[in-house]
Amino acid sequence: MIYFLIYLFFEVVISVNVFGALGGIGAFIEIILSALLGVILLFNTQNTLTESFDALATRRISPEVFTQVNTFGFIGALLLIVPGVLTDIVGILLQFSAITSLIIGRFIKPKQPHEFQEFNDEADVIDVEIIDSKVSTSKDKDA
């Protein structure tokens, strides 16, 4: 909740300053243009998804990169539609994969790559002893 209030504070301060400098008509044009750009990027996500699926299928990108590119691009397009200067700035920055990689690297620790090990016949064998409870022992025969 505190992060939302901090964001809201900066959004209002930045928007008032920028819209004050642009004037009423300039602010209206900025809101319309950023929303139009966001809608165009949302319609373009179909092409981006198709290209990303092809790259994922041919193993040119990893599943993590596939998720990053498509998720942050979609969120950035939605932020461009929302009125406000700070949301527009963040929305544009999320369209660049270098920025999203920095965000991911900052908050999410990368997984260690799996090392390939040679197959060892004896390393994968589990020794098991099967005990049948119906087998009588010599004590049972004596009794």
C-alpha cells in the first residue's frame, strides 16, 4: 500500500509539472497519443507472440526470456493507455528488453544452469531387498 501511495505522489507531481508546461491542449494530445501508442502495441502483441513462439520452438530463446519479453511488453502497453506521465515513461521503458532484463536481474535471482553429468550405470542403481512376510522361518516350523 505504501508503494502505491509513493507512486501516486510522484505521478501527480510529475503530471502536474509536465501538463502545466504543455497546457491544456498539449496535455490532451499527450494523453491521446500515448493511449493510441498503447493500443497499437497491444494489437502488435499477436505478431510478437508468434515470433517469440517460433524462437522458443527453435530454442533461440529460453522459456524465461519468452515470459519476460511478452509479459513486460504487455504490461508496458497497458501502462501507456492509462493517463499520466509517469505511467507513460514506465510503459515505454518496459518495451525495451534491456530494461526488463535489468528489472528481472534486480528482483529475481537467476537459476543456476544444470550441469550435464555423464551416465554412470552404478550411480543410478538403488539396492533393494524384498522381504516376503509369508515365508516361514525356521522358528515358525519348530513351533
